Amino acid sequence: MLPIDRQKQILTWLENEKSLRVTTISQRLDVSEMTVYRDLNPLIKQNKVIKTSSGVTLSTPAAVPTDNCPYCLKPSSGKLSVQIIKENQQIENACCAHCALMRYQDIKNNVSQVICRDFLKDTTINAKAATFLIDADLDLNCCEPQPIIFASRKQAKQFQKGFGGKIYNFQEAIQMILKEMKVDCCCCEE
Ligand SMILES: [Zn+2]
Ligand SMILES: [Zn+2]
């Protein structure tokens, strides 16, 4: 079987079964797991399938980066966008960390992962382990208060020296934004 045929076969299985383990695919196709990974790589790059902790799953149309933000409904295709991967493997694209954190707060029981980008290096990182700088003197032209995301706390601190702001972890950042939004808004009281 050619790689292209195996890829078609994998996509057909995924359409019927939603998700598959790599070991299952390797057994069914009678090829090594290495080969399965090699077959999957282009599909992952084309955003047709998504890698999960247990294997792969079919990418839903919601994964298309032109989606609107689930929180503020702005288009979320920019560099600031943050992906919220839900337990059912659906993906929501928040326009920025602000909306991602607020959305997470609303649906956290259904969230399996939050994926964002390091502000300096543009690498993909797990938001729950990231460092957030809020109220820095830098306007990112999205929702306020706007957290700037860093993979490393050390770099966040270096950035803070130049641009100010305060450093928070994931949970603290959520609480901080909730608090600031209440102060900003006179009409919504919980
Ligand atoms: Zn938004
Ligand atoms: Zn935003």
C-alpha cells in the first residue's frame, strides 16, 4: 500500500470512528508505528487530523483558523489567537488570551487543553503552564485587559522590566481579568 492510500484509509476510518490509537492503525495497516506517524504527519500539518494524548482524531471544521472567537465573536485568525480544545475534541479559537481565559472560565469542565503561543518566540505552549503579563505598557489591539503570554517566567520578568505590568500564572490571570472587568463595567454585578 502506498502512503497516500494508507492516508486515505486512515481518514476513512476516522470519519467513521472519530478517533483512533496509533497502535490500532499500525495493526490494521500492518505497518510499524513509525510508518503510521510518517503517514499522519502531512495530515496533521494540513489540519485534517489532530494529535491527541491517546492517538489521532479527525479535525472538525471548527479548527479552521478563520473561526470567530467564542467569547467576543471577533474573527480570531491573528497571531494572538488561542485554541481551546474541548473534551469532545472540538476546537474553539479565541481571538486572544483574554477571551481564551474568560471562555475557559465558562466551560472549564469541558476543556481538555488550552494551546497558545509564546509572545516572543511564537512557539506553541500549554496555557495552563504559561506565564501571563497583564497591564503591560503595550497595546496588542485586542480585548482588554490583555494578557501577554510567555513560556518562561524569566523572560516574562525581563519583558516586564521594559514594559511594566504584573505577572500571573494561569489561574491568577483568570481571577485578575475577572476582577478588572468588573471594575471597568458598572452594570454587571454577579
Ligand atoms: Zn475574543
Ligand atoms: Zn481578543
